[in-house]
Amino acid sequence: MYQIYPRSFQDSDGDGVGDLRGVLARVDHLAELGVHAVWLSPFYPSPLADGGYDISDHTGVDPRLGTPADVRALADALHARGMALLLDLVPCHTSIEHPWFREHPERYVWADAPPNNWRAAFGGPAWSRDGRTGRWYLHSFFPEQPDLDWRRPDVVEAMQGVVRFWLGEGVDGFRVDALDRIAKHPDLIDDPSRTAPFPFPQPPDVAALDQRNSSHWVAGLAEPLEALRSAAGGRFLVGEVYRPTAELGPYLEHLDSAFVFELMFAPWRADAVAAVVERGARLARPSWMLSNHDFSRIGSRIGAHQQRAAAVLLLTLPGTAFIYQGDEIGMLDGPGGDPPEDRHGRDGARHPMQWSADPAGGFTTGTPWLPASDPSMRSVAGQRGHPASVLELYRALIRLRSTLKGGLETVTADPGGLLVYRRGDATVALNLGDGERRADVPGRVVVATAPGVDPARLGPGQGVVACAPG
Ligand code: NOJ
């Protein structure tokens, strides 16, 4: 699967902002890459307090990004090439500018005064005072994103309507946003202090509390998730649940898959990565990702010299793999906007896709909303057809992926950084360490991080997949 952040993928009209027609113009890149589906981050009308995740009309299209007809055209173009289209469903909150906030305030969570110590995911209190009514509303993210009250049948029905609407437009499924926020403790009781640290990044005031009441209220999960499932029928639903792997089970009772965030945040050591992939692989239907629009890119987190090994890992694990746009050409974090576009500091991972070595990377003929990072260093045109490129490695891995069978077996990690595992006939050996390692892999090398890589002398960041048929 391939994640597109539409504002940063391809601009078709020169206004400096990526749009749906831009995506349409680039479907051949996706087909060449060999992905099976595209997940489009939000393109809905939005005041852009949270990069489009603050939606003011869940069944509309932001006119800056296109029209409903463009969504249909994109679905058709992808289907014609054998690919599916997943949209981003954001069921737990709306924009504060959504008409419901004024016309149906009862659909949100209100109190006369902040009733508890809950914190918003980006830091600060999760309750803000509405200037017009003087009452306080709950927001799990920015104050511009009031939480919907999923205990109300009208909220459930409205969101089911959103799902059915887009399925009727030819869409094949959804990535479902922030699902750990769909069910909260009904008595709105305080979150307790944390005794053990949360394993993923959080602002300090959030990290001080255990979000067991403000989110991930397991007793309340089945109903809303079943409602989404019943609206989606058998279509693919992958959940964004910002929780450790061990807590994803109740979500997977209703969803097709859930992201394994542990892979994003594992220290890049063979033992740590081995533990994370073994835990994730036991989920049966994990979705793996190395990067997305919310966090530093994989190459910037672990070092550019390790990003090919990371690509081999991502694309040889059992389950579903998501590639974030630009990772397939080894893009790194950019400097961000000046002033920053995102209040939570996520510009770095949202710089425009680099199609060519032009100063604007072929992204726009205008001024890009975030500057191009380094198109002269890495671009699709600069890498296409070059066997030693990151792009050709991704293509080879995606081709290989469909031939890999079975679960993860015999995972071993040595203290020097060598990670080895098997899937059926295939053995994967990756050097995540800093020194040279020797890997004894049976059979013939079918994909290597670069041409000529020798498993007997794997340098840092190098790796192979070898196959021994029979
Ligand atoms: C997760 C999305 O990926 C992120 O970009 C957004 O800020 C939050 N959910 C809130 O919708």
C-alpha cells in the first residue's frame, strides 16, 4: 500500500498545493512501483488547523484540491491499473467549523467546567471553553478539533453515512484515523499518573498520564467498531491506533488490520527490531510502516545509510506494508516551513514529492506550499532504471513480496547488529549495526540492498534476501 499526502504529491494547476488531478497524473508511477492500493490522506474541506484532519465536510472535496468527480476519476484510473483506493476516514472529531458544531452541538462532548485532567494528544488541556456558550468541549487533538460523542446514535449513523457515501463513489476501503479515541470512559474520570513510560513519542504533560480513561476504553470499543464494519461491509479497514502492539487485539476483532507503531519507534538495533517484528507478526493481520506524515522519516531517524535495510525489512514482513510517498526514493526530512505550517512540528515529513531534479522537483510550476528539499539529490526521474537506486530496490522488493509465503520464522539477532529471519524458502539477512557482519544464507540472493552486496561481508545498512527453493 502507498500513502499519499495529497497537498504534497503533485500540483496540477500551479497554485503550489498538490491536488487530486496531480495524483491522477502520477498513477503510472504507482503502477510502475507495483503497489496494490493507495491511501489518500484527507482532501476534504478543512480550515487546515491540522493539515486536513480538521474536516468541515466529510463528504466534500476541498476546492483547492479538486472536485468529487476527481475522486471518481482517480478511483477509476487506479482500478484500471489493478489498484485500490483507500480514503482517510476521520470519525472521532470534526473541525470546529463543521456546521454540526453550531447546528448539532449535542453531537459533541460538553461540560459546564473541565470535569477531569485529560490532556490533548498534542499537549495542553483536552477541554476548551466555547466563547459563544461559555461551556467546555472535549478535544483529543487541537482545540479546533472537537471530539464527536460516539455514544450517540445520530453520530454513529452520520459517520456510517460517510462510509457508504464514499463506497458509492468507487472507493475500496479506509484508513481509520485515531481509533484509540473513539471510546472513552463514560464517566469522564481522571487519567491516573503513569507508572511505566508510554513507548511512543508524546508531549511531556501527556506522557505524565496513563490515557486509560481518555482513550482506548476497551469496554466501549465493540459497538462503534461494529457500526463502522457494518457500513463498510467487507471493504478493507485499517485502523490507526496509537497504542502498543499488545493492545491492538480488541480493534482487530472488527478491523482488517491495524498499524504496528512499534516498528516506527523501535531503536534501530537488531534485538529491538526482532522483538517488535515477532510481536507484530503474531497479530495475524498487522500493517507495517516506516514513515508517515506525522513523524520524522525513516532515513532521518536511523540514518540514510540504513534506509535500504529498512526497506527490505518493511517489504519482507508478513501482513500489509505501507510505503509513505517519497520513502521509495529515499527522501529525508526537510527543513519545514518558515514560519512553520504545522503547529505540532510535522512539516519536515510533509515536503513535496520529488519527481525530477528541477528546483521545485517537478511538483509544481508555482511556489510550493512547503519548499522542495533536495530534488537535485534524489528524484524519481533521477533514479528510474538505475539498478543501484533506492527506487529500483523498492520495485524489486515489491515484485518479490508477492512470492513470499508463510509467517515469520527463526528470527535471530546478534549483538553486532545482524538480523536474520525466514519466511518459507526465503531468508532475510540485514546488518543494522555499524561494523561488517557475515550472514550464512542458504540458496541464491534474489534481492540485495544494492548490486554486488555479498552476504558473507555485509556492511552497515546492507542486506540480502536469499531463496533456497524446495
Ligand atoms: C492522526 C493523523 O495521522 C494526524 O495527522 C492527525 O493530526 C491526528 N490523527 C488527528 O486527526
